[in-house]
Amino acid sequence: MHLPQRKLLRLTEYDYSQNGCYFITICTHKKNQIFGKVIDGKVMLSTAGQIARDELVNVPSHYSMVTIDQFVVMPNHVHILLTIDHETEHANHIETERASPFPTVSTIIGMDGAAPIGSRDSERVSPFPTVSTIIGSYKSGVTNKIHQVRPGLSVWQKSFYDHIIREETDYLTVCEYIEDNPFKWELDPLF
């Protein structure tokens, strides 16, 4: 029996451990509303939702090059605006003095067709954690803590969605989207 090929969620030619801003969406298992509910545009977190929030706030203590610029824990998903910056640890937000976190075209597609460091085709592998490693650790930490309260609960959908932020206008649009997400909850087809 031939099964359909699963679509790759990550760019194969991109180094997800390099400096950059990433918009991440992680959904709960079967999009179950385990993290709380939205009332009048305000998210009321359940115990599981509080754990998801607290573990997210703690990510920079595990990865000094990571900041969580903005996030929202919704009933059945989490949106995160995450920045990796190896030069400046614990930068508070994008306006701080640092190299631009937005990738250049050459880092996305590879200079002269060469694979960026850390890509599958590269001979060298980056010593830094990738976005997948960071998100995997976060999901694992949340699951472990939730299982202390509700053993056996299926918490997460497999994998996550990412969008590489390429410029400041994109960054600001994502910030607004995250901020407005609770107010638009009733318009969400998964509500």
C-alpha cells in the first residue's frame, strides 16, 4: 500500500541555528482545547496552559542565545516569536543594538548554490541548537510537567509550523497577529 509523502515543514537549504527571528505555531494533539478558553478576548489559562506559558518564559534560561519576543498561549495552540542571537545574549527586543536578526537571501538559499552550515548537504554542522531542538525541548518540558498533573494526556501535535521573519515589517505584522489572536478566537475555524 502506498502512503502519501508527508510535506516537509522546514526549508531544506536553511540553517535553523543561525541568528534570526522565527514565528512558530505549535498545535495541541488533535487541536484539543487543553490550555484554557477565551472569554471576551482574554485567554483564561487552565493548569496545562499555565505550564505551557511558564515553560515558554523559561526557554531563555536554557538557551542563552534565545529570546521570546512575544507569545500567546491559546486553548489549542501556541504562537511564539522567537529570536536567536549568538552575539548578544538575552537581548530584550529587536530594537537593541545588534546585528540584524533578519536573514539575507544568501543565507536562505545558500551563497553560490552552496549549502549553508547546518543544512543536510553541508559537511560542517553548526554547534548551536536549531529551532527544532529548542521547540522540541520546550514541548518535552511542557509534556513532562503536564503529565505530573494529568498522566497520559496527549499534549502536542507532531512537529510545528515556522515562518522565517525576513524584515522588520514582517516582524511587526507577526507581533500584531499574536497580540490580536485572542480577540479573533471566535473567527478561528478550529474554535
